[in-house]
Amino acid sequence: MSAIVPRISKTCFDRSVRCLTFLRTRTLHVDYPSAACLVSSGPNGYIFFWNVLIGGRVFAKFEASKFKLQITKVTVTKDDSKLYSGDEVGYVYIYDIKTYAIHPEHKKPKIENYWRAHISGITGLEILDNSLVLTSSTDCTVRLWTVCGEFVGTFGQPEAWSLYIPSSWKHPAVPYDILIDPLSMPSHCTLDTETSTEDIHTQDQNKFESQSKLKFPPPFISDADIETEIKSPRCPEKLGKRLRHEIFKNANQFPNHGGPKAYHTLKYFDIAPTSAMCERPDLSLAGTDPFISNSLPEEPQ
């Protein structure tokens, strides 16, 4: 669902100037006699930079509102280096204009930050000590923010807050009315354009097909291949070393017959008949005959 942005019809084109401000440092500075020193709002969310000293020429212009809506308030810092602007739907934009429009140019200044402060047009925009921004709106609220867009609080809210105690600020929360407003949704190509469900489905399908075209696609296995694999013999004709180990790993284990009380069959073997008498071996030559006494009789004295 795309966000509904209020637009002014072509038959009722608003060319009014809602706000303007002077760049005082450029007006009084001798180095910028021909620089733009007047900033004004214009149609379709544009901001114009004018040189009032040379016949009121337009030195630069750019689209300051992301929704191309009227800029309702502009203000600058004391040194004219930052431009703060607010549009009809409550957005606050900060631009760096330190060296912008010194001479005629067509580029857009650098945007430093932007956030939504209200859900209606901004009527007041004040910079406090170059660190805080005070905003008011036609939605009957006055709020305080930091220059980074951190929500400090709304004047008149039930909870008390202090500038010197950051823990009492509402940040990182945002006002509830801003949170639920459709214009607060982040911009996305799908939300910004009117697309149907079929177009989104076609885009997703094309994206999936482009990602599925691999350099080496996986092999396709059919049911016939699976059936052939099941019917094929699982054990090869020539057993490998590991397969032989699995088959014969229990062959060398001792048999378990259930304990000593079970009946066991005994095996016997025939022994060749031999004589009971055996010849005495002749061990006299070796001097190790145990039957001959090693002690000699003593000679008489």
C-alpha cells in the first residue's frame, strides 16, 4: 500500500511565498557583495536563494521537501551555515549552506539530517544554542528536539523532562501520532509506485529464476535411477579390507556357550603307540651324567 500524499491540483496551483529569511552575515560581509542573501519558499516544495543587491536575481533553487509540498517555515543559524526548513506534513530538514549560492549554481546543498516532527504543517521553527530545535504545528502541539532528531518531549505531556537529564527525554521513542501516520513509513520503490499483486509475484519469480541459474546445476535423479540403485547388489564381488573386517570381526572371538554348567562336547585325538621303556642316553662324554657321582674317594694318608 503506497502512502497517500496530499497534492495541490493543477487548477489551484499555489504560488504563494509562505516564509523568507535573510542571511545577515552575507549582507554585511564585504567579501560577498554578489552572493545570495535572501531565502524564500516557493511552489512544489522549492526553496529559492535571491541576490537582492543585483536586481533581485535567483542564484539557486532546489527541492527541499521530499513530498514536493510547500515549505511553511525556514530559519538559519547565527553564522548562516545551516538552513532549517519545515513543510506542510511536519518534516524538518537541515541543509549545509555555508558556501551555497555564493555564485549562481544548479546543484542541491548537502542535507545533513531530516525527521518528522509533526503530522501537520509546521508554523514555528526556532534554533536554541545550536543544539536544540523548537517546533510548533497546526496540530496544536509544541515539541523540543535535538539537532540530531532526538525527541526530547512535548510541552504539556504528563511526564516531566529536563534538558540536563537525557534519561528523562522521550528518545528513542517518537510521538504516537507520528508513529501511526502513513507518511511516516520509510520510502520504498514498491510503496512509492502503484503495483498490483501479479506484478510483485512476477518480479519475485524472475528474481528466483535468475538466482537459480547456477554455473554447475545439481544432477537430476529420477525414480528409475532410484529403483535401479535399490535393485543393484550392495556388496561388491571383491571384498575390500574394511568390508572384510566387518564380516569377519567376530570370527576370532572366544565362543560363549552359556557358562560351565552347560554340556560341552570334548574332542580327542589318537596318539601313535610307543614303547613304555626308553633307552638311557649316553651323557658321559658331556660330563653331565646325573647318575655318576661327581665326588671322588679320598686317598688314605
